[in-house]
Amino acid sequence: MGIFGLKKREKQAWNSIQPGDKVKISLGQGYGEDYFSSVDEINEFYIYIKTPNIGKALLDVSPDTEVNIEVEVFNPQNGKIRFSSKVTGQEWFREQRIKIASPRKLSWIQLRRYRRIEVSLNVEFSLVSEKESSVGLNLADYIHTGLIMNISEGGALLVIDKFISITKGAYLNAKIEFSPDSAIRAKCRVNRIESGEAKYGWGVEFIRMNPKDKELLRSFIFNTLSKIST
């Protein structure tokens, strides 16, 4: 049947799904455990998702098993697509993935532009002039340190324990560490300034980041959300 029975808006939502989009899947009538994966391939008739891990094993699903799917779509509209369908097969050899029939109906949920998560990440940053903001992501000679207390794909809350004279609209280059061997660099603009007892917080917007670091940030947020959900 494919997606030919879907309404126009539903077809647009289905066609917006891309390989790599994040997937949450549950089996049965929606009361089972949630598993997390990503889209491997999609066409008018099927969606293939990478087989989720269960500890050191892989999820084994029988044909005709009912599944509930939620796909988080990253595009200018940014939203979630939810539908129910059935498993038509599972591949184990060349590809480890689950084949699911396209749905007869689906729902689209508009999200705020970016998902924000609470974190505590080390950050190094340098203030740069407006002229310098148009070039490079490297830190300048004088480096400040602080903590990132929440983060999204669009920006972060940067907290420091000393006063630095700064105004809204100021620019900075930041290096944010996810782990000792994993970090991203971003050009930021200060959109909000807060102060508290011996702490100072800046709400910053990411205005430039290379594609590799964008994907690293997206994966970090998704993996963190996955851990929170389990």
C-alpha cells in the first residue's frame, strides 16, 4: 500500500524523515519498554531502523509484531513523527536492521526549535571583538574557564565564578568538553546576563560551528536524553 493512503500533510511529514534521524520504538500496544535507534533507510513502502542494543545483545523482533514509532526529525520545521505499524522482517547479516511497513496514518508534533538538557560540562572561552567574530573558532591568548549548566543545539548557559565586564551582544569563542577526548568549538553571542551569589551566568547562542561538531553535539544531546528516559 505504501504511503499513498496518507493525507497530504502526513505524506510531507513522512518524506521529511532522513537516514540518521533518531528513533524511539516500543513493542505491542505502547506499554512496553522504549528502545532507541536511528533511521537507516526509508522509502514509500518501508522504513528500516538500525537494530537497537539491549545491553550486549540486539533486540530480536518477530514478523507481524506491532510497533509504535517516534522519529525526531531535524529540519527547519523540527518535530516528531509518531505512528504505529508492523514489523515485516529483520536483517542480521550484511545489515542489522528492522524492516517496518509504512503506516496508514501518522501524527506530527511541532517542537520548540531545540531540546535543552541540564549538564555540567567544562568550558574554556575567549572574548572576541565583533570583527574577530567573523573569523575562526580558535581560542584567543587569554582564556577564561567555567561550566556549561544547560545546553541545546542552539545555545547554552555558561556559568563562571568571577565577574567579567561584558554586555549583551558580545562575542566569544568557546571550547566545550564532553569528555577528556571529546570537545566541540563554537562561536557564541551573549543574549542574556544573570548574576547570583558569587556566580555569573551568560545565556549564549551558537552562531557558528563546523558540521562535525554540530553532529557531535546532536548525538551528545540525544544520548543524554536516551539515558534519562531509561
